[in-house]
Amino acid sequence: YQRRVQGRSWKIHRHCFTEGPRMVKKLMEAYPNMYIGLTNLITYTNPGEVLESVMEIPLERMLLETDSPYFVPQGAPKSLKHSNPGFAIQVAERISLIKQVPIEIVLKHVRQNTLEMYGL
């Protein structure tokens, strides 16, 4: 249904992605202009399959999110009850570690992706 309504060429921001690599492949094939948003969930010790997905998502298709006020990053002070947009850098740091690329490269790509996705 979604493909029929949206079409393959639409730009899509898949918000708060939490699924595994099989879903990444399926979505990327169905929607070549889709960007996948990753949150502070990937900073957790046991985030599930989404950690494996980070390796499958090209930097050219990633967006950073915090899903504020949810998903306080792991390692944040226990007194902190809510996330905020400033924690997006921790998502970038984790991507950098997983993909073994400098954080500057991650930030360069997600900045360009954000500009492209939202026409800024």
C-alpha cells in the first residue's frame, strides 16, 4: 500500500529506526531516496538488532535523532530524566565507532543528508 501511495522516488525520513538489517535492506530497495533516523538507542549496551543495522545503512542515508524527550543516552547522569537535541552528537559518536570512520565524516554526511532531505 505504501509504495502505491508514495512511490519509489519520494524522499522519506524513517523516524526512530529500531529494526534489524533485513528491514534496512528491504526499505532501501523499496525506497532509494529514504533516509533512516538513528537515535540514542544505539548507545545502549543491548539495543537489539538496530546496532547491526548501523553497518548496513550507508552514511549517505543516515540522519541523527534523539527522539527527545525519550532515549536518554547511555552514560548520561542518572538525574537526567529526558533527552534533548544536544545529545545527537552521541549518536554520531556511536556511528563513528561502529563504522570505524572519523566522527567528522559522519557529521559531514548527516549534515548533507539533512539538507537534502528537507530541502534546506
